[in-house]
Amino acid sequence: MGSAATSGVTDAVFRPASVAVVGASSNADSPGHDYVRSLIDFGFRGPIYPINPRATEIAGLPAYPTLAAVPGDVDYAISCVPAPAVLPLIDECRAKGVRTLHLFTGRFAETGDAGAAALERDVARRASDAGIRVIGPNCMGVYDAVGGMAFRPDLPREPGDVAFLSQSGNNSVELMLHGAARGLRFSKVVSYGNALDLSEADFLDYLADDDDTRVVGAYIEGTGDGRRLFEALRRCAGAKPVVVLKGGRTGAGSRTAASHTAALAGRRQVWSAMLRQAGAVEVSTFDDLIDMLVAFAFLRVEAHALGAAPAVGVVGGGGGRAVQSADVCEEAGLRVPKLPAAIRVMLRERAPELADWVDNPVDQSILAGSAVSGARVLEMMLASPELDGLIANVGEDWVLGRPDAVDRMAHLVGRFAEIGERAEKPIAFVLGVADSPDETKWRAVEGGRQRLTDARLAVYPSVDRAARAMARYIAHLAAQQEHGGTPAAEGVRR
Amino acid sequence: MGSAATSGVTDAVFRPASVAVVGASSNADSPGHDYVRSLIDFGFRGPIYPINPRATEIAGLPAYPTLAAVPGDVDYAISCVPAPAVLPLIDECRAKGVRTLHLFTGRFAETGDAGAAALERDVARRASDAGIRVIGPNCMGVYDAVGGMAFRPDLPREPGDVAFLSQSGNNSVELMLHGAARGLRFSKVVSYGNALDLSEADFLDYLADDDDTRVVGAYIEGTGDGRRLFEALRRCAGAKPVVVLKGGRTGAGSRTAASHTAALAGRRQVWSAMLRQAGAVEVSTFDDLIDMLVAFAFLRVEAHALGAAPAVGVVGGGGGRAVQSADVCEEAGLRVPKLPAAIRVMLRERAPELADWVDNPVDQSILAGSAVSGARVLEMMLASPELDGLIANVGEDWVLGRPDAVDRMAHLVGRFAEIGERAEKPIAFVLGVADSPDETKWRAVEGGRQRLTDARLAVYPSVDRAARAMARYIAHLAAQQEHGGTPAAEGVRR
């Protein structure tokens, strides 16, 4: 865990000794129930205290009418009570020695109502006077699977090394669920809402020093202190890759951000310049955000491979996919050179009739029935000094049309996974989404993706997304190298 | 079916009276088996003749050693024999009175071998002398579910009104399978490979007049006659929307196209200008191709709604999704105006505390627990003259976290589907991919998509893809209107 010397965030925020859920509920369809359930399901090791004036037991745990009635210490409180009840709750927290208050409670400044905004300012003042740090209001709070902190029972149980901070609660859930399907696992996640006290800059400062975190993603709508955010971003991006999706880039977007988290969204150009100067990677869609986190989490690169217009080798899929792959790679800024001579020599020995025909990208349908497999070409591409990165299309739509589809898919993906596990160059695997209503096909594709992500490999749903992520990944590391040290590149080597 | 007066393609190409599969095989893992199986499974109504010198029966049908041995007439022959056997086959076809020869057989000019290219020219000459029209070589051939023609047993059985022509066999399969998952069904599909005789222009001429076809998609790598292609595209795009993915846009892409279908890919700028002038919609990724076909197949537009910078209303999803939606809509060229006054009046009556807070895009989490549903706002947006199009986020990741997830999902999607079915404005629904390894979640999302696509509604996997498709769709119709008639707009009104 980090030292967090420069941040308002300490380890206590992610791994408190005890948690009270104020406004806990027996109604399974309520946030006050979700928090209790999540803490239980994730195995939170300290005491969990449901607080509810009208219940004696919630989710199998003894409930208490007030914080004051709790028999032990309360380190961390989650507030699910309505906004008007928050000021008295702070007084109770102070009396009980609570260090951190997470306000799931919303309907403050984001409503646009002057009274609600004034109440929010009062909350800030009273918590500050009490020495209590506040997460939120209007947010999902903290996830840390090792410590047993979570805000929804269906989040990944297994911890990982990607951190995510999000001004939106729903985005944090979506990023975790869809990221998990791509193999991402998380060290710390925080949905921090209106950032009344602890801000994106505080969390970035903390994550910069957090040894559990190797890659950082962020969804940010606005900031109250641009200078501090810039410094925090620069420090964090100097230590590990930071990918940022800025919400509120447009007129309508910033108007919406104001009614969502009361954020001052600012001008897009200023943000983009700031992110670039800080060394962060800016993305503009949710898919791009996941794609870049997958790149930084799972692509591997040798130091020598960082050049402008890096060369890629592409295998797999039929002729149409080969043509598409070449187009999207070149359009993404990658070079697609002709097949390395060493591979052509191998082809001349083993499949002479194909030796002058097969090229890069390799059209798998040409190899079919020959003594040379696509996996063999992939292995030789890995060994070729002429290629900096690789893209391997699974080509599942062809495989799934064969009579032995399930076995064939498992074999092909297994071979790819073995090669990927040993690779010292970045390989992006392309496996389409499992959108077939046919359960057998769904299981075959889902199982294939699982096999690849279990091996900690980067999987993309289309070759254009793979090419764009690979190009940005290599360009980012090259830029880092150029600007002195290679902290980000070192950070992702394994 | 079309009159096809200007085209080498006649109805006989898609709906022959009888079919022989030359090189038919009992090996279930071979193309010679797939074609026989597909014709049987799709209920081809004429006789199917497997031709194999060493078999008496294939897939339950009597097999014949040669075409000459077939007792009845043979209208259409599918060749799965190797390239050197094709010239003698043409002689047999001539003797038998075959009108159309589909050459699945490949390894001609695309190999780059001079002898193979010479053989291809001989094939062209001999077929032409025999008065036989050739599809291919090096292609999957024809799909027409009404007539019972198909090239893979797992293609959609139910016919539809979208046609697709593809220089790549694999792309035709991928487009049909992934398009089917988005609700697309097909009138005619042809994978035409090297286009030795019947070309993309011939098929476009035919589809322009085909009453079964309302929307046309194409994957084209190159052409032997740019002028003729332009005329065919212009005629077809004048009659119905035509969406084109050009393969071989880059240096590496055109080199790959040459080794795939021996195509002369040409310069990208020339192609883009040609497509634009012809009134076709150019896309550059496979996802965009499907997204635009979905737009033309399922979005509906009122004539008055065609203006520059059309205004959209957005509902659904939490606050983060609302901000993202606003950003990607404006970046796609759509306006996101403030909530129409009539809706604010309704809110003031039913949920006064929210009336000054809720805006466009509508943050569903604000409405939760109030007397106003997102579906109700969507209905009012449909009725509002201030909005030209709508985007409805299902927000499934939130729904799937609730205890009654399956029922709630079904209810929400059902409401959306009912509203969509009655709508006279374009609505793009956003429902993410079903990538959860949890089978219950998979079924809930898959079932939701099915409900929407069964209602012939446009479903997109992300709000940015929905926004881009909506913007291009409206811009295309507006451009068509401006250039005189409104054939495309009329074509898609229902």
C-alpha cells in the first residue's frame, strides 16, 4: 500500500478496521441492503454494523438504532440516509471517532437547488471541523477486494492490479463488469461523485504510490483545482500508465455534468492539453477506455520495440479479414511490412506451393490443409526482429461453422494462449463478441475468451480496436522513453 | 424479383430450378458436404444432385459420378473440384445445359502464379463461349433463403430485405451471423470472389430493381471497370440505401487484396469520391458497416425531420451515461437541446422536486422512485416537435444488479419495444454486449436484444455507435432530399 504522504487519502480509506452502514435496510432492493450484503459477500474482516432505528437484524447481522449504540469502534461509515439527515450524522460520527464518511447520499449541489448546494457546503464545513474525511456525496464509494470492501455483490471477487477512479457510480460498475469480461481485475476502485472533500487529485496521489496498482484509469467530469489535478496526474503518470476519459467535453456534455456531479467541466482543449502534458492517455469513449486499460495491463513490450510507425505482423481469419487488418493497422499508424524472409524460407521448405503467395497479414484460408499452421507463423513472427508487435485473429466465425467446432476452437485458442504466455512482444488477440443466440456457440466463444484472459492476454472484439489500442500503446511508451526515463515502460514489463 | 434488364444477373442466378454440387463429399468437414447440407436444410425445392465419382449417396441423396449421369436437367452447378479440373467441368456443364456455374474453387489469379492466372483467363473464355455465367472463382456463392440457396447451414433461415454482396466469403458469413444478432435478415447475399464474369456492378444492377431488397450492403476490394461500377452504384443508390466497405484502402491493404481476390484496389481518394458522388454511404470498419445497415433497415424518419444538426433526445442509464451520451452525440454532429418545455411542465405536475433538475439527456437515476418513468419521458420526446431523433439507453448494468433483474429487464425492454414499434421518429436503442460469464445475465441481455430486434428496432452496443449511426443516417437522407427526389427516404419509410 502507498505512503500517501501528499494525499488526503490514506490506507484507512480503502481498508478500514470496521464499517457501519447507516440507513441499512432489510429490503433487498435498496442500497442500504446492497452495502451490507457486499461487505459480507466480499469477506470484510472487521465488524460490520448495520444501523437502522427500526430493525434488530439485517442480512443476518445484529442491527443498531444509532451509531452511538454500536458496541465497538467505528472506523468508516457509509451513509444511505437522505440529505437532510447528514449534518446530524456527522455529529454522531464525530462522537464515535469515525475517520472516513462515505456519502452514498445524493441530492446536494447537483440538483441545481440553492438550498441543497448550501447544505453541501455546511456538510463540508462540519466534517472538516470534525476531522472526518468525506468520500462523495452522490457516489458508490470504495472497492478493494483484498480488504473486502465493495459496493455491489456482483463485482469481481478476485483482486488485480488496475485501479479506477470515477466521478460516476454507474461508470465504475460498468467499467468493472465489462472490464472483468476482458480479464481486468482491480486493486482499488473509487466512485467519488461530487468530490466535496477527497478529490480525484487526492486519489491519484495515493495511487501513484500504491504498490498494488500497476495501471490507473479515470473517468473525470470536472475539477475544483486544475493546478493540483495536473500535478497529481503528472506524478501518477510518471509512475504508471494513466488513462483518462473526460466527461463533459461538449456544451451539452458539460451542462449534463453540472446536473450529475455539480462539476465544472471546463474547456475541452484545456483538458486535452493538460492530460497530454501530464503524460496521461486521453480517450473519448468507454470502449476506448477499456481497450487502453487492457493494453496497459496485458501487452508486453521489449525496450527496443519502441519506434515511430512500428511494424506489425498479423495472422488469422480469412482473406477479407486479412485485407481489413492491413487497412485498419495502417490507418492506426502501424506499418504492415511484407512477410519476413525467414518465414518465407520456412514456407518454401514445408509448403512450397504457398511460399510466393502467403504474405503479411497471413490469410488463414490459404494455409488450410498445408503443413504450416497459423500458430507456427505467429511463433516465427514473434522471433522476427523485423516485427514490433503482433495481431492474432482467432477467426471464430469460420471455426464455429465446422462440425468439430467446440474442440477446434479450444485447440486453436489453447495454442494461441501458450504462445501468448511466452511472448516478449505485444500480441493483441481478436475474438468477436459472443452474440449468437445459440448456446453452444456462446459457450465456445465465451470459453475461448476466458482461456485467453486467464493467461493475462489482451483480447479485442475487432481488429480495428486491436490495431488502435496497439498503436496508442506503443506510441505512449515511445513518448515516455523519449522524455527521459522509462517509468511507464518499466512499469508494464513482466 | 427484379427485371435485371441491364445486368448479367438474372433471377436464375438466385433461384435456379436445380443444382448440382460437383465435388460433393460425405466428409462433414468439407465444402463439398456443406453445400449439399445447406441446400437440404434450407429446403431447396428443386432437385439437388451431388456429383462424386466414388459415392452413390451423399447426405441421404443419390450421388452421380458425372454431370452427364444426372437423370434430369441441371440449371446451376457449384464447383468444389480443384482448379485444374474446372476447364473439363465447363465442357460438361455446356453439354448438360447448365446456365450458371459457381466456382467455389480457388487458387487462380489470386495466387500470383502466372500459370494460374492464365488458367483463369481460359476459364473465362471457355465459359463465355459456352454461354455459361460464372460466379467467382474463389467465393462462397449465393444465399437466398426464399429459394433455399445457402452456403452454410448456420445462416439465418428466415428471409429479410437486406442484400449484401461481398468480394470476401468470410466477410459474407461474418456479416450475416453478426448482422442476424442485430436483427438483420437478408433477401440475397452473394460472395463473388475474383469476379471473373459476374461482377459487383452486375449484382448492383440486379439489386437496384429487386423488390425483395430494401437496403444494400457491399464489401468490395477492387473493380475491373470503374465507370460501370459507378453507374451501377448510382442507379442502385438512387433506388435504395447502399452502404459500402472498401477493402484495400491502404498500401498494405491493396497488396493483400491482390493476393486475396486478385483485385486492383485503386486509390482510396478516388474510391471515396466515387462512392460519394454515386450517393452511397462509405464506411471503414466492419462494425460501422453493420451499424449503418441496422440504421437503414430499422430507423424510421419523418420527412420533416431532415435538417442539418438534427436535435436528439436521450433517455436511460445513470448520470455518467447521460454525460457520455451528450458528449458523443454532439461530437457526432447531433444537437442535444435542453429538455422540451412540455416535458418540464409534465414533470412539474408529477414530480415537482425534479422539474428544475432533470434535463436532456435524462439521468434515469434521478427519476428512480418518482412518479415519472424514463419510458414516459421517451414517449413525450417522441411527441415533441423540438426533437428529430431519440436515443434510449437500456442501462442494463444497473438493472442486472437488482434482485428482480430478469423481470425488471423484461419489463423495461418490453416498454421500450412497445414505444419503438409505434414510433414515427428514429429511435436508436443502446444495449451492451452480453459478455457476462454469468448465464442468467447473458440470457437476460440476449433476451432483451431479441425482444427489441424482433420488433424491428435498431439496437447498438454503445451510445457512441448509436450516435454516429443516427447522425450519418439523418445526414444521408437530408443529402438525398436536397439532391432532388427522396428515393432513399421513401425507401425506408414504413
